[in-house]
Amino acid sequence: MNPHLTDRVGRIVKLANEIAREYELEYVGTEHILLAIRKEGTGVGSLVLEDRGISYERVKEVVDGFVRKSLDDTWVFGRLPGSPHFRNVMALAIEQAQKLNVKEVCTEHLLLALMQERDSVAYQTLVELGCSSDDLLTDIAKRTSSRT
């Protein structure tokens, strides 16, 4: 079974593109996916973060801190900033949906995928905000079992 992306995930990707443009970047990174999930506000991924008391503003604050540090590091070491692992997160989200035996990739699968991409700004942000893969999986299971 190959799960397909829900319309909401399509909106998340579009919103992530818009957020990346607001940052004046020419790539969409994992941090933009995370910000888009929380900003969109209606998917299970966003609701799980809301249940944990994590607002869009708080996510943005932490992301901005990591982005600033990354830009400082880039300047100091003279490296061009590398593109975050956007495609890998999308592939991991599909794998998450397959593991959970569902037909559609939803925001909760994106959130779980972000927690697997350990070298990403989104992962670092989620950890900074007190999230772990196990906790998010438990929270998602509670949310999704109540809607079936």
C-alpha cells in the first residue's frame, strides 16, 4: 500500500514554501514544515503540539534562534548554508504512514518524520521544546484513536 498525501499536507507544503519566502530563503527546510504544521493549526500534528502547550510563536522563536546560530556558524566557517532534508522528511512521513497501516500521509506523519531527521532545525526545535519521538507517538495515538 502506497499512502498518498492528504489535501492538508499539500496545504502544509504550500504554507512551508510561503514561510521560507518570508525568511528570504531559496529552499524549504524542515523548520518551515514544522512552522507550517503549527501555523495551519487543524491537523493532528498541530493539535498534538497545542496539547503540549507549544504555540506557533514559540516554535518560531526557537527556530529563529537556531537559524541565527546557523547563519553565524556559516559566516564564521565560510560555508554556504546546506539545504535541510525536506525530501527525506517527506519520504519518512510516507514510511510512517505505511508503518501505521494508513492510506493517507497526514500532519502527524510529518511530525513523526521531523523527529527522525536528527540533523535538522525542526528536530532540534522539537527537542528544545521538550518533545520526544515516544511522547509524540503516544500523543498522536490518543488523538487519532479518539477520531475513529
